[in-house]
Amino acid sequence: MQLIKDTVDFKFQNTAVALGKFDGIHLGHRRILREIARAKEEGYTTVIFTFSVPPASLLKGETESLLLTEEEKISLYGQLGVDVLIIYPVSHKFLATEAESFLGDILCGQLGMKLLIGGEDIHFGRNRRGDAAMAVRMAGKLGYRVKIIRKETVAEILQENGDKEESETVGIDKLLRDDGEMGETSQDETRRKKPENRRKGGSGSISGEEVIGSTRIRECLQKGEIELANRMLGYPYFFTGAIIHGKAVGRTLGFPTINLKTEPCKLLPAYGVYASETVLDGKIYQSITNIGVRPTVSDTMQPSVETYLFDFDRDVYGEKATVRLLRFQRPERKFAGAEELRAQIERDKEERMSCVI
């Protein structure tokens, strides 16, 4: 995969372009991703066109919490087999670009776009004036085809995946392998009847009529409904980062931990202890992860991602690890002292080991 970022200088021919923010690369995006895979089979150079920051966050002057960091997003796209990933630098100058110019000069002019694939809620250009209707209307004049993909409900996604069991996630590698309907080429196509379905997970539930989206997933994570979030993502919510030095409190208690350096933009879920698994040096370890401010041993109120790997004790500072959150075990709380904390960690470990996830 060719990665283009931090530049607006690029040139391609005969491309199929998937346009969007794609935060989370969740199951709600799968039809778009499968259409881009089909375009590759038809001989197009396939392009994911996304943005360095959400355009709305620059306009508001606020940092938006994201489901994926740029590094994590690049890694997942690399698994999907697209030819080119463009992370377009967002600036006030870019946000002033008229929608017609974005389509004609950037997508068609620089990218040589012959097929545009996007969701029914796509927007582009100054003041978000460009939308799916404009993309369809401009297609004949600019010489490209359009596939506008409607959103799926939870029930439809579960149905197309064989109505998976509650605890099963689909997995990023399956986003392109399902045999369900590939999506629509027009906004006007009659929608299928939505089958009734309901799924429960953790302390939350999701209706079969609900549409999967990044906002809904963020809400689940902020409530600690990690299993529900994972089902909508199609994979376990994870953190990838370098292992940094902590205060070594876990080691003094008999539970040596690793601390991950996390990006400020990465959304932290509800504070607490999670059943997790950790990928380090290509090996997967059972683990428990505390996300929060560690009130018993710290007064800085600085949140951290701290993980205890079972049957593991070696110096890995500076190495990179991925921690996948599987289940919420308990909220974070302050203990009376080190012994009470140690006893609770032992109970957390036993709970994690007793559950098959």
C-alpha cells in the first residue's frame, strides 16, 4: 500500500476512490470497503481518501477523540489490500475549497477518479455543501461513476454474517469476505425491510433497527460497554504504542505491568479494569488492563493504560505492544492501601482466567 500524507502533491490515473473519515473502520463501513475491493478486481487503482483530522474539529478549534490513531488506521488499511491511502492534510485553506473544485480539481484532476464510492451521508467542500446528490449530479460532466452506499442496520449486518453469537466479533479480515449484498448504486433504491433483532452485551444493548456509527461506538466505550462496542467495530477495541517506564508499583506488589504510551487523540473508555489480551513480539498473552488515574498509588490524575501480562516478566521498555480490550470487569476505585490493592488484583486475575472470551 502506498501511503500519501502531509502533502497535497500527488497524481494518479483510473482510480476508484472511497471517500470518508472512516473513524474506527467499523462494520458500518464494510460495504464501502467491499465495493473498493471489487473495484480493484475490475482493474482500478483503489484509493482510500481520508483526512488528517476531522474537518469539523479544525473549524471548532477542538480536539475530537478518535477510535483509531493515524498509526492504527494505517495498519488496518494495510490489511485490507487497498493500493493507495491518502491522509489529506486539513487546513483552513482546504476547508475553503468549493465542493465543485474538490470533485473536479482534486478527485478527478489529481486522482484521475473514474469511480466514487461513499456513504449516503458524505459531505465535502466549503460549508459541507457537497453531498451525495451533488456527486451524482456532477458525474456525467466530470466523467466518473458513483456508488452511494446506504447505511445498514444492526439486524441486517448480523443477518449477513449468519447471526453471530453475542460474544463473537467479525474481525477486520472478514470485512471483505462476507457473501452478503454488495451495496447500492443509487440513493433512490427501495430499502429492504429491516428484520427484528436485539443484542445485549455488558450493561448495554443494541436494537436491530439501529445504524452502526462511530458516535454510537464512542458512547458505548465511554459507558464501559466494551463488548457491545467490539461487536459494532467487528474487532476488539485496542491500543497500540511504545512501552514506557511507570512507577513500578505493580512489580512491588508482585504483578509487573507494562505502561503504553497513548496518543492524546485516542479515546479512552470508561475508567476501570478490563479483561484483555496483549500482543507482544508476535505472541498473544492473557492480561488485565487498568485504564484510569490509579487513585491508590498516584495523585496526578493523569490517565494511563497499564497492563499485567500473565506468565510474563521481562524488560520490554521501548518495544511496541497492542492491548485489546475484551470485557469490562469492574470500575476503578481507590483502595485503603497496597495490601488491599494487591488482593484485588489477584481477584481480577482469577476472574480473567476463569472466563473464556
